[in-house]
Amino acid sequence: MAAAALVAVAPARAVAQAPEQAEGADGKAAADAAENAEQAEEREAQATDTADEGAAAADEPPPDEAATDEASAEEVPTEEPEVDPTDVTDAGVPQAPVEPDKAVAEVEKAVQQVEEAVQKAEESPKEDLPGEYTIEFGDTFDWLRLSSGEWLKGEFQWMRDDQFGFDSADLDLVTDDWEKVARLHAPRVHTYAFLDGTDLIGRAVITPDQIIIETVDGVVTMPRSELLGVIDGGRRERDFWYLRLGVGFSSSIGNTSQGSLNGNFELGRADQRSVAKLTYDGTVGYA
């Protein structure tokens, strides 16, 4: 009897526990659903805030570009590019050298045109050539006319202390008194120094009375009597230096063999206003 009672009680307990477990499962599901609903509401609220911020940004007026550019210009000062004084226009210089038999005529024509332009300018109230005037050179080489009427073709090197140096195509370096130069046609760039301290760089035509120089800023006319010196090239330091070297050897053979070796060099710096040089001569002989 006792055993039968226990068996009957056990099923009854199992039946009682089943409803309790079902109730626990339902509660957990309800809690999870509530939590999911809260998270969905939070996400929706965040999305709404983001959309409001975007709309507010879109409603803001764009920044004033002109004001921004003006502020940038004030913060960063602009510097004007440095102008190279040797960068003279090539508009009036021929593209290639002219044949010698035609060059003299072309050079004379070019010098005459400049002289006529200067004369015309002197007759006008301005008494000067316009700055935009372009010298039409007759050749790419320098041409120097002596007072005797002879023309020299080559490269004008320097003028200083009333002397000049001209590297002739056929006669090498020619030096003489500056007063013997009647005219100079110089399409190559030189530096011209004047007594008042003015230095002008450019191409030029020199007449008996005036020097017409075509610079990067325009044409400038100066009295020839005010010219102090001329050097080849512009203001670069290397244009002021030069080096000359010379080597010689001689020997004789007879009852007594003799020989000698000599050498010399000259290092100098010559700008438009000063000259300095260092020279050396040496000889070594044997007998």
C-alpha cells in the first residue's frame, strides 16, 4: 500500500511543475521583447537627431569666398618675382648671323634707324625715345665702326679709362682709344656704367653723342660723355672674373744642349668700376 501511494504522488508533482516552467518561459520571452523594443526606440531617436543635424547644416549659409580669399591674402604676403636684368627681349635681333657682305649694310641701316628715331624724339616735347621702342639690330654680332670708317665684326669686351677692347673675328683682341670709336652696334648684353652711379644692362647702339640702351624696363637714352665704363655680360659674379694661361718651350741641340720652359698666368676681376689682377711669370731652364 505504501509503495502504491508513492507512485501515485510522483506523477502528481510532475504535473504540478510543468505549468510553473511554462510560466517562467513566457516571462523571459516578454522581457526580451520589451528590451528589444527599447533598443529600437533608442536607434530611432539617434537617427532622428542625425537627420536634424544634417538639416541644420544644410540651412546654414555658405561662407563668403571673397572674404576667405581676402583673409588668406592678408595672412600670406605676396612677393613680386625678381626680374633678371639680362633677360632683354630678342624681338629686334636676327635669328641667325648675317653674311659678311650684307652685314655692314644691315648694321649701317640699323644704326641710322636708331639715330633717326633719337633725332625725332629730340624734336618732340618728350625729348626721349618711348620706353616700348624696340631697336632693330642688323646682325647678331657686335659691330664697331672706327672714326676712319672701318668696321670691325666680333664681340665688344670692355671700355675703361678711355680705352676699349674688341675681340675681332679676324684680328683677335683689338685695343685702342675710345675716342676713335664712331659707332657701336651691340646686340649682345653688356653692362654700362655712368658717372652719376647709374648702371644699365641690355643691348645698345652707341652714336657719337648718345647711348641708346634697350633694358628689361624699356629703352633708355644717356649722353655718351657720361659713360664711365662697359663690361661684357650682366651682374653675375662670374662675368667679372677672367683667367689667362700661357706656356712656352724652347730648346737647342749642338755642342751643348739647352732648353727652357716658361709659363705665365693672370687671374683678374674687372667689374664696371674697378679692376684687380694677380700675375705670375716663371722660367725653368737646363743646359
